[in-house]
Amino acid sequence: MKVQKWRKNRPLWGAILTILSGLMILWVPLNLYLSTFLPGSIAIIGLLFGGIITLIGIVTLFFPDASKILGIFTIFLSVLSVIGALGGFLFGTLFGIIGGALLMAWRLEPAKVKTVPPSGMEKTHSV
């Protein structure tokens, strides 16, 4: 029960897709590690963008109030990751765009407040 309450107060699916996107984007430059660290290689950008996107997904789970701005950064970095990491063979880019959109669309439902009908004493006004 406690996990379900925690999960409902977080943008869980957006964060999971964002983490998955970051890991897919990281996969390409990590497999090209011999050429990633050569001078002039832009694969290092893939490591940077993939790491930041993964970190954004983790941070979103702990700070759900910042999900809108983190969703914008996720979409921006996912599109830019096509340059340095082929966007995780474009699946990382697509998951990043969907995850970022879910992060931007998420909002906490307002708490339900029970209203007590007024009693007879509260209806009368004394002057």
C-alpha cells in the first residue's frame, strides 16, 4: 500500500521511459569506446547526453514538482542526441520524446477534502 501511494505521487512512467531512453542513448558510445575518446570524436557528446537524460529520469522520481522543466530538457537532449549517439538507434530518441512529454503532462491530483455540512449553530449570525 505504501508503494502505491508513493507511485501515485510521482510521474513514474515518464521517469521510466526517460531512464530507458538515456540508457539506450548511452549504449552506442559505450560500444564505440575505442573511438569515443579520440580527439575530434563527437561520440563523447552521446555519453554526455545519455548520462544527463538518465540522471534526469532518476531526479524526476525524487523531485516530481520539477517534472515540467525536466521534461523539456529531456525532449531537447533526446533530439540533440541524434548528433552524438545516433539517438540510441532512434529508439532512444523516440522514448526520450515520449518520456519527456509524459513528464511535462504529469500533474499531482489535488487532495480530496471532506466537507462537513454546517450545523445549525454556524448558520445563525450574531450581530
